[in-house]
Amino acid sequence: MGGVNVRTGILGGTFDPPHLGHLVLAAAARHTLELDRVLFIPAGDPWRKAGRRVTPAEDRLDMTRALVEGVEWAVVSDIEVRREGPSYTTETLEQLARDGGDWWFILGADALADLPHWSHPERIISAVRLAVARRPDETDGVITPALQAALPGIEARVDLVPMPRLDISSSDLRERVRDGRPTQFLLQDAVRAVIDRRGIYFDGDEDPGAPPL
């Protein structure tokens, strides 16, 4: 999947559902870092969401495929969906990096701040570089003293990606579908078609404790 001269971005997530904000983030990283491609990797069994309701992995995988349909530089990987047990980002990134090439894990500044609480974060920054989205209203530095103390040397592994602010969240989109409100220009039409065809999010059993994804 890799290659000596291939520059690849990795955008992982629950993708429940995937939306245009995910595409914009991937496109921004591709432009800034001159990536050859971006892998979209839906989590199979996201360990950090244990106990919360998550749409079946195959549905999220198919929605993600619909999201990137026709985007020549975007590739959907089922590496975590195929893996048994909880999905750990560390294992996925190490497995991909072994194929060679240059790899960037794409994430937001909020996720970067939370990185020390992930499973084996020191192995993440050893395996790949971090492409961190920075929005115009985020004026503080993304590499905080607390982050440097928790993960020494992380500042040398981060590349910043300018990113416009888009107020789109998967949790809001789930509620919009459930309530019959419009999703046009927030969801790709192809993604909405998968949702409608399979009846995803229509049962109204939204987890009230789930944060925006």
C-alpha cells in the first residue's frame, strides 16, 4: 500500500457519518503537504467509544466510500474494519508505515492536545508525522508545554495545516436525519443515498452523551 516515494495522509475516524468537513480537511492536508493520496480509515470497533452506540462498521465503511467517490486522490481502507477486536490507531499506523514511503496522520488541534491519553502515543509519533489542522480562530500554539512534557520531541514531528472553520459535526447530522431536517451541502448526496437506502439514523435512538465527532 505504501511505496518508497509515495507521500500519504491518513485520516481516521468513526465517520458516523462522514461529511464534507472530512473531505475539506483531507484536501487541505494534501495541498499543504503535497500528498499523493489520502487514506480514509473508518474505525472498526473504536475503543474510545466503548459503551456508546456506533453505527455498524460495514455501513460506515460504505458511507465513507460514497463520500470519496470520484475523488482521485482519496482511497478508503478497510484495514480496521477487517481487524478483530478494538481499533487502535497505534497498531494501524505502525502497520501502514512498514510498507515504506512517507506518512502523515491527519488530526485536529483538539485531538493533538488529547494525544497523550491515546494508546501508546509515543509509538504514533515514532511511526508517522502529524498533520495538524489549525483554524484561523486558533491563535494559541498547538504544541503546549503540557504536550511537550508528555511526549518529548513531538514538536519536531508536527506539520501545521491551515484549515477553514466549518461548523459541521457528525452528531448534528445524525440529528438532522432523525428529525427530517435538510443535510444538503453538509453531506455528499451519495452518502445521504446510503443513509436513506439502509435507514441509518432514522430510529431516533441517538446517544445523548455522545460528543460531536
